Amino acid sequence: MAVTDEGAFAPLRCEGVPAEPRALRTLRHRLAAWALAAGIEPELAQDIALAGYEALANVADHAYRNDHGGLVDLRASRQHDRVEVVITDHGRWRPPVTDSAPVSLRGRGLMLLRASADAAEITPGAEGTVVTLGWNLPGPSSR
């Protein structure tokens, strides 16, 4: 992966991707491959891919449920000591469907995001929702 003039690693930008299962799985794989190419340790790269995919799945579930043609943007960047992944939809937030099961399998996505990332911010708005995930990278002396 190339390092830019500013010393940052080349970012990953995927814009206008259909918010449908096959395309979202492809984005998850691209994010994992980008993280590894950016020199991120494999275990952390998998955490990044997992949290990113969870945020992408939430787009399909909450922003575009029963709609057709929904799109999502993914941007990932690495500075020397930090990784940031930003996922943006262009839909409208919809509350989750109530699960009547005694033990619900739903509603754990935000917990997973917050447990997988050092920082997780969800910002809903009239033009869509932005999920910003961040990870601090260990310095050279902590390896």
C-alpha cells in the first residue's frame, strides 16, 4: 500500500454501493484486505472488518428496509497511530422491529460496534446516518 506525501496510508473509498447482502459482503472483504495492506495486525484487521460489516448491515436493516435502490458509502483511512472507518447511508433511520422472542437475537449491533472499536459515533440526520468508528494503533515501542 502506498504512503501519501503526508505520511498517511492510501485510503479506501467505496461510494454508491448498493445496500444489499452480496455488495455488503464484498465491502467487508475489501475493508479487511485494505486493513491488512495498510500494515494493521491481522487480529485488529478482523475487528475492523467485523465492526464495519455490522455497521453496513445496520444500513440495510434500518435505513433502507423494504426500500429499493439504497446506497452506502464506506471510507477507511489510516494515519500512523489511528484508523478511522466512516459508513454513510442516504436513507432515513427506522426504529428496529420489535422482536417478540423471549431471548431476542436483535439489538446487539451497537454493542458490538462499541466493543470492537476504541470509538464509535452514530450520527443520524435528515440526509442519512453516519457511523464513525476509530481504533488507536499501538506505537512502535508497544510491539
